[in-house]
Amino acid sequence: MMETVSGISVVDFSAMSVEHEAIPLPSDDRVQTIVRQIHEAFSNVGFVYLKNHGITQERVEKTFAVMDKFFTLSKDLKNKYRKKGELDANGWEALEREITDPTKPGDLKESFDIGAFDNKKFRWPTEVPDLHPTTKTLFDLLSLVGDRVLSVMALGLGLPVDTFKEYYKDVGTEAGTALLRFNYYPRITDICQIKPGQIRCGEHTDYGGITLLFQDDAGGLEVVNRDKKFVSATPLPGTIIVNIADLMQRWTADKFVSTVHRVIIPNGELKQKTPRRSIAFFYDPDWKARIACLDGSNKYPSIKCGKYVTQVMSGSFSF
């Protein structure tokens, strides 16, 4: 029986690990097992844990350490690298700037995004010189994991293994919409200062293709299960959480489901005074990619990814 945590499947991805330059043929029994497990998880819950994916825990911890160097800079210094507009792919976002749940106050987190390494106008923080190379290394590794997850998803849908490849040609450039986000949820020193209804990240679904997430051991991520109740997506060392986003649900004509999730404020003073960190990789298609239902149906009209992203992002941030 497959391992689960709060109803979320834990899939052994070792046959598709990025440690291997070459991967087995789609007909390989190991691949077919992964295909079945991921297809079932994405069809029912929309979330899955991947273990043995090939990105070392040492790499993740190194990235968290570099993130800490940036987020512990003064607000004035971080402000030099802030985003100027809602469609900026690169830059820092201050506390409460993102509003994932429009019915609630801004999220109790700050973040640093990188999506376009070819943006010559963006200045990397000189105060943290290892941020650029560390970010690029992880971005490339997560792109590779993302490609392999997409290939497994395609097989599960009865499509050619490379179905999604043409939609992800410009990843890491201004022509792409994929985004690596470092999230920092600061310690809460006085719970009385929290606004009514405010949490670390409001209830929402992700808007793009798929999301790959590393989280530290602070906890707080909750996912809506099949019974429409929030359950804890407990941190599992060495795993990546992968979830379906809205555009992918539309793309698959609702065969895969995009699920509501949030990050709550933990109970207990000690946990509240512990910062939380996560690394989210929003693996979304290229700006000009036209997204139409993969089953050939007309369930949703086709739309360019860039237009879709623009519509969604316009209500997510306060500038």
C-alpha cells in the first residue's frame, strides 16, 4: 500500500530522479507505477509528495541559508530590490504586499522572486553575492524535476511523453512565466498585533501549471481534502510537494484538480516565534503559449498563458 500523509500520497520518484541523466522508457514498470500513482493523486487530491527526486537535502538547506542572509537585511536594503509592478518577474515583495485571499488582510510573509535571468535591468543584491548562483542552480534543478513530472502526467493522460515540452521553451527568461519564489514568514512576537482573519498565507489555489514546494520543518501548510476539510501537509524531510494549479486543471479539462491551500499561524508562543521558510517553484508555461484542452474538447476556450497570468495577477498584489 502506498504511503500517505493526511491523505496526500508519497510517491517514490527514484526511477525519474534528476540524479540520472537518462530516464527509463515509458513502458518501464517503474515508470508506469509512478504514472499510475501521480495520475490518481492529481485526479483526486491535486497534491503529492515526491521522495527520491534527486535534489539533495544539502542543496535545499544551503538555499535556505542564503535566503536567510537576504531576508535578515534591513527593510531599507531589501527595498532597493523590490518589485515595481505586478508583472515584474524578479524582485522582493514586502510583508502583507501579497493578498492571496481577497476577503482577508495581506499575507504575513515577504518573498523574493526570480523568473527572468536575462533581465538586464534587474540588480542582484550585492549584499548577498551567493544569492544569484544559488538561485540559478536550484532553478535549473527544479525545472528538470518539473519536466519529468509533466512527462509522467502526459503519460497518465494517454498522451505522448513530450506533450508539454513545446509549452516550456522559454523557462528562465522574460518570455517565460515560470517563477522561483523564496518565502519568508517572520516570527510573530505579539499575536495581538495580528489583524482579524489574517494568517501567514490566505486560502487560495495556485494559478498556473504545477507548483513544486520545499518547506522547512516549521509546518503550517494546510490542504483541503476530499471531504472539503483542511488537513496538515506535514513537512517530510527530503520530499518535494507538487500540486496542480488552475491553468493545468483547465488545460486537462478538469481531469486534474487544483486544490485550495493556506498557511496558518501555529498555536503556541514558541512556534509563533519561529520563522517559517519555503521555496515555491511555479512551473508555468511560456508567455505566448496557447493553452487549449488537451482532450480536444471545448470545455474551456483556448487562451494565451500570458493573458491568463495578467488577468490573475492584477488582483493579487497591492502596488
